[in-house]
Amino acid sequence: MDAAQAIIVEKGSTDFTVQEVVERSGQSLRSFYLQFDGKHELLLALFEDAVDRSADQVQAAVDAESDPLGRLKIAIGMLFELCRPDPAANRPLFTDFAPRLLATHPAEVRMAHAPLLTLLTELMENASAAGELRPNVNPARMAPMTLQTVMFIAQSGGSTDDSTADSITTDELWDFLANGFAAPK
């Protein structure tokens, strides 16, 4: 996995061969196939690892905040930034591979996102318990919608260049998620 990750960082994409990974790792092709059924399974393992690391980063960031709604805002903002296309950040597993994986293997993506979904659900439950969410909000149902919305907007929302009028900002995303679009009754 380390060899594949190094190749991904160098190339800035998931466009590599199993043979490249085998040569970089110093392992045999047979050893590779004892661990993985093929490149796709390796990429899925790397994606799961990247999601786990992202969940840990988000958790560390929210730990510094005591306000439940503030913790949720930090988590959503950080997740949004982690998922945005950024060539300098070398995150092709999120920006290059994830959309294709979602289309072809939704069950595996759902399982891979479990750490982030668990964290968002917990943060929403805490905000709800503190009375900071609408009374009819079900955190277990809202967390997956929030996760999907954040990731979709981040990955398809245009350039990360602040001068681009079409770029959705973290504040705009938070405002939409926190307030929706319907006028209060």
C-alpha cells in the first residue's frame, strides 16, 4: 500500500499498473495477489485508509471546540476542504478515484465512509441534544445526506481558485446545510 500511495502522489492520479507497485515495493507479483485480487481492490484499500485518516483529522479539529454546533460546522468545513480538487494537495483518491468508485461500487463506498458517517452522526446527535438543531431532525438520517452533499459539492463545485465566481465557499455550504432554502414559517 505504501508503494502504491507513493506512486499516486508522484503521478497525481491513480493511473498506475500493478507491475509498477510490485517493482516499487520490492515484492513479488504473487505476494501482491495474495494480498489483493487486483488493482481495484488495492485502490479500495487505499481509499478506506484515506477516509480513516480524514475522519481522524476531522475528529482532532473538532476536539478543540466545545460548542456542539460549532463542532459540526468545523467538521463540515474541514470535510469540504479535504474533498475539494486541489492539484497541490495530492488527494487523487478523493478527487480522481472516488467518483468512479461510487458509480461502480456503491456498497464498498458506503462501507468505506463509515468512519466519517459515524463522526457526523455523533456530532449531529450532540447538537440536537443541545437544542441546536430543529426538533424534527433525525441525525441518523441527516448525516448521510450531509456527507453526500458536502462531498458532491466539493468534488463538482468548480475551481478552488477564490477568484472564480462559480466556486462554492465553505461558508455558503454551511449556510445551505444549516438553514436550507425555505423561508421559516
